[in-house]
Amino acid sequence: MREGYKEKEIIASDSANLHVSATIRIKPQSNIRKDANANANSIMEQKCEQVKRNVSASDKTSKTNTILTWATENPCDDVSSEKNQFNRIPKRSNVLFGNDIIRNVNKNVTEDVLIPATLNEASKETDRALNKSIETSKECEDDQATQLQPRINLNKQQTSPKTNEREDDQYPNKSPSSARLIKPSLNYERCTEVNDSLRNTREGLCGLWNIGNTCFMNSMIQCLSHTRELTSFLRGQSSSERGTSKDHLILAEYTKLIKNMWSGTQRSINPSDLKYAFSSKHRMYSGSAQQDAQEFLRFFLDSLHGALNAAIKRDPLSEIDDNMNNKDKADMLWEWYSKAENSMIKDLFVGQLRSTLKCTFCNMESTMFDPFWDLSLPLPSSSSRCKLENCLEMFIKEEIMDGIDQPTCSNCDTRRKCTKRLTIERFPRYLVIHLKRFSEARWSKLTNIVEFPTKNRALNLQPYASEDISGPIYYSLYGISNHMGSTAGGHYVAVCKHPQTQQWNEFNDNYVTEAFERNLVTSNAYVLFYERA
């Protein structure tokens, strides 16, 4: 007998051959329901005494052993008739009586239990009284739930498995029948806490179906999904189309997909609606051919930018004086660019490069500033292992422009041999780095292991910034698109850091598994996503 339960046996007189016994185990009640159940218990005891007297007087020679069982639904099924002496009801080993549990004493009964007809009337009276008590208790319980309502916010779409585990621990020995009948009172605040916690950890951990060589799209969508500010913005937006263009359709479908992926209730989703909307604009993606993930990302971000772009009319760009201060020139060109390209996508992903040309004949320098959506970094062909910083140094390395590539020097007013050097003038909030593994000339893939920083604030881009920028510029890694295979065929997989839990997870189409930071650097890394710290 578990602690907290009281047991009471009611046994017929010793002279009777017919024994009627009942074991009553009462679960502790809340203060709200004590008064309601006290009357029921008192009525039940009085009726049991009356039942004993009736049984003793009815038939002392009968040797039939009977067991009295009360049930929540139809405790004594009214199937009696004037012609029959006995009523037959199904045997239940555990039954619910309000919050009181009444169990059979006789554990060996396997046949249906027979109850004499003489007991039927008394049992029905007891049942009516107890049903009235139960109704009163339910009303009290509803009042209590109403009082608790302002303080709770239960998740209606998902029930926490942890809640079920606590229920099983509370009743470890209950039988299948009692498991269906017993409904313990729940701590609503604690239940809400568990549900919210579980939902938050599951948010974003949603796979995407591969609907025909669409792993390139799935890996990019997962990395964009873990772009914290973009996903937060889209989750707060309406899923309806903002316009009639194909870009608006793509944005609407992507918003729906993001909301489902971050609902915490989906394990995998079919992205066919998004693919259909995207391929309606870019016909090359309408089939099931393999595509390049970085190229898809360029087109996709451009579509999102087109749907969100709040451009205003701008005047044509006037001629720029080469003697203008570089900082002023950069700001002027950025402002002119932002008038025509004004969206959240531009604010998050677009940076600005400074290109410096130096004439080898007159040593005059001229600068130009251009926006960039990602950095495509070359890989050294002579080494099988390098650092990301080596690739960045190769990107900004001075380049000689000669022959057919000679630009026109404004000072010499003719084409001259020049040197060109790139630096980063304006750093984006989210930096996308593309490792150029595929060689167009040799139609092959470079399998260099590029050691890129994986910890928070581990990538410092200050050495690659223009001279006007001082101080460290830190970035933290949060997404990787890996390509396994060769130019003839392969597979894309994304590895992303959850923005809330800071845990790494691998997204292999519709499969989501845990990943570890020590295993992030591989020869398969193709596109890296960094967030500015």
C-alpha cells in the first residue's frame, strides 16, 4: 500500500457463508475537493452497512462468493430483470471513483463478477449520490482552473514527454486499465515551463525533404534559417504575399517554411512549395538536376531582396573626382547604392569593397567602391592544408593588370600597366565566405583542408580592412555548407549552431543529428556563414 492512502475493509457477519468485502483506497484530495468527497464517503459507508444486512438476511446457505466493485462509468449496469436473479457486469481490477481508487481484493478472479439483484437498488442509490458529489468536485476543479488561467500558457500543439514521465513515476505499478482511468492533477505552471523549454530546444531542428537532388537548396535554407536576425524578422511577418511578382511569391513561401521549421512541432518538412515558387522565376531549377549551392544562394537572396526592397528614385551618379577623400567617396557611393537597393537583406548581407588601382608609369592611385554579397576566396593549389587567413591574404593580394587587362590611367590618359588591390571597406552584419573548390579550367574539385575559426569571436578581419578602419573586427561562425563528392556528383549537408542553445547540429536533408565543434573543420567545407560579434 502506497503512502498517502487509507485502507478500510467491510466484511459480513461471521455466521454468514456469503462474504462481501471491499477494499477502499483513497487518494489524498486537495482542499477544494475535500468537502465534496466527505459526503460521498459517508453515504458510501452507510450504504455498505445496509448491503451487509440485506445480504445476511437473503440467503445464508448460499456459497457464492461475490465481490462488490464500484466504477466511474455505470458502477452497476442496470441490466437486471424480474426473471433473473443475477446481474452480470464486466470485472475491472482497478476503477476510478472520483479521485478514490477502489481495487479488487481477490486477485485471482478471472471470470465476470456476479452481483445479486438484491444489491442492485442499494448500489444505484449509492451511485446517484456519488455522481452528484463528483459533479460538485468537477465544478470546484473548473473554478480552480479558471483562477489559474491568467498565470498559465499551455502549449496546445504539443504535450511534453517529460510530463508523461512524471506521471509514470507517480504511479509505477498501475495496470493498463488504471492508466486509462487515473488522471492525476497536474502542476500547470511546471507543465508550461517544461513545454516551453522543450519547444525552445526543438525550434529550428527541422529537416527538409530531398525532393529530387535538392540537397543544395536544403543546405542553404538551413544556414539561412540559422541566420538569427533574418529568421526573427520573418517569423514576425505575415505569410501572405505582399505583391504579385515572383519574388513576392518566393518570400511568402519562404516565410511559411521558416515559421513551420521554428514552430518546435515539426521534425521534417516538404519544401516543394518553395522550390516551385523559386523555379517559376529561375527555370534552371525546375528539374531535378544537380546545382551549385553557392550559386543558388546568390539567386535566392536576390529574390528575397527584390521582394523586400523599398527603393526610391535616385539621380544618376555624377562623375566622381579622383582627388576626393576615400572615406567621403565610400560613404557617397554607399548612400547612392542604398537608395536603389534598400531592404533588410542588403542591411544584413551586403558589404563594400575598396578597389585600388595604381599606375606603374605615373604612380597615380584611383579608388572605386563596389558592394559585395559574399567573398569568394581562392584556395592554394600547392598545399593540401591551409588556414582561412591564407585564403583571405590571397584574396587581397596585389594583382598585376597587364596586356588586354590594362586599365586606362586618367592621369596618363592612356592604357597603362597597373596594380590592383582589394580591401574591405564596409563589413556586413553576416558574412558569407565561399571557398572556390571547383576549378572551371580543370573541371575538378580542390580537396584542401581549410582550417577556419570555429569559436566565438575567433575570426578577426581587421588585417584585411581598408586603412581608414582601425580596431579588431570579430566574427563568429554559425553555419557551414559541406559538399561531399566531386564535380561529377555529390551531396550537400549543412552544419549549424542553434541561436538559443549554442549547440551544433547536422542537417542531412530530413535527418537532424547532433554535431561537435571539434569535427567542424573538414575538406568538405564549401560555404561558411559568420555573424559579426
